[in-house]
Amino acid sequence: MRILLDTNVLIAAFISHGSCHEIFEHCVRHHRMVTSEFVLNEVRDNLAFKFKVEERFLNQVADLLHSSAELVVLPPDIPRVCRDPNDDPILETAVSGRCRCLVTGDRDLLVLKKHEGVSLVSPADFWAYEAGVVDQG
């Protein structure tokens, strides 16, 4: 399954060893992860400025994401879909990357539930979603 982990999920995966970290590890092993420069830049900026992580760690995160995810190029004109326009590039990454699922903790995205064939699920609901997808084939 092609899958996008939102910025907030990726950051949580790298700063703690909780459920987002488990989801990240699972997706690296069992799915085709997708990302974009927009997502990579958000992850890097948030880790650097909000969480004050060292440059060495930022480079390791960037290398890991580049090696474990397919990089999609976003179109120049991103359609306006979300309540928060800053979330539109995230949604477009999932659509352009032909993802089946976008895992996010962002309520402005989660209210959509589904968009252009992409299911939007929270980290807490990911395992149930995953089980349902596997059961459906």
C-alpha cells in the first residue's frame, strides 16, 4: 500500500518511541512510503526550530526519509481543499503520490475522512485501518 505519514506523525516518530514510531517502522517494512520536499522541509524546520535538534540528527532524519520514501513532485498549482490552506500541500502529496492512506494527527485533515481515494486516518486508528485493508485484500 502507498502511504504518506504527515509531518506531525514523522516528528513524533523521531522524537519519541511511541505509537508513531511503531507506525513508521511498520510502514518502512511493509508499505511504499511517499513524501515530498514540502513534507521533508516541514519535518526539518520543526525539528530544528521547535525541538532544537542538532544538525547531525537532522541530516540522519533527512537521509532516512530519502532512502525509505518515494519523493513526489507537487504541481505548481495546488488545489484549495482544506480548512487550513497550509495543509493543502500535505493532501496534494498523498494525491499526487497515489497513496491509499494518509496518517495524520491534524484535525483539519482528519475531518475530510477521504479525498480523491485517499483515506485520512489518525495514528490511533491506523492499526484498525490496516487490519481492514488487509482483510479486504
